[in-house]
Amino acid sequence: MFRRRERMVKTKFRVMDELKERYGSRYLLVLLVSRIAKVISDTKQEKEVAARLGISDEDTKPTVLALYKILREGVKYRLEQEKTAEE
């Protein structure tokens, strides 16, 4: 069971790396990472991700939630930048 989850997490990180290389767009990457962070949080995979990142158990959930919030704010900031650039 743990190996399956570990594989899922590795796949998600690999997909992020491939998207960044393929499209070179940080905006698309932020959208993808935001969705992944939400899925990780919803499916209770925080501990597996934390282990991969070297985060202690007591800091796991706050760190994943903070990551999600930061990424969500990054998307809003990026959209505002694009809107300003168009004007």
C-alpha cells in the first residue's frame, strides 16, 4: 500500500518537472501544483509528501496547507499581472 502511494507521489512530481520543461510556463506549473496540493490534502497523502520533502510529522499538515495557500495566491498574482500587462 505504501509503495503504491509513493509511486503516485513520484508520478505527480515527475509530471510537474515534465510540464515545466515542455511548456516553460511557470503559470501552468503553478496551476498544476495547486491542484496536486489540493489532491494531496484531500486524499490524506500529506505524510508521504512530507517524508519526501524531509518535513517532520508535526509540521506536515500546516506545511501542505501553507503550500496550497501560497500557490493559490501565486495564481491570483499572476492573473493580475497578465491583466495589467494587457492594459
